[in-house]
Amino acid sequence: MALFLSNAPPKAEKTRVLLLSTATDFLAVGAGVGSAILLSLLLHGVAPWLLAPFVAGVLYVLVQALEISVARSQDSDDDD
């Protein structure tokens, strides 16, 4: 929300960070899909249908954020 309210343009990511984070995107997708499959195996009835999209979405975002953080730290290590 603060990004939308500020007048400054958003800081562009470095090409290497974008390359590393998109190259490892399959991990985030796999975590999201895997969590949905696991929930469908553990729970029965309506619960998996209600919980799986939420858990898969949250897990995808968290793993994607971890991938970007790792890519940024790798890029900052190379700059030193």
C-alpha cells in the first residue's frame, strides 16, 4: 500500500536476481501444489476444498519470497 502512495518510482531488481528467482520458481509452484495434494490426502469432505487454495497460495508466496531473498543475498555476495 505504501508503494502506491509514494511518488518515487519503484526500485528495479537487478537482472541476476530476476534470473535466479524465476529459474527456481518451480520450487514455489511445487510447494503450493504439493501442499494442496497433501491436504487432500489428509482431510476429507469439504475441508480440503476450503483450505487447499489458501494454504497453497500462502506457501507459494512464502517460498517465492525465500527464493528472491536467496537470489538477492547471492547477488550482494558477488558484488563484494
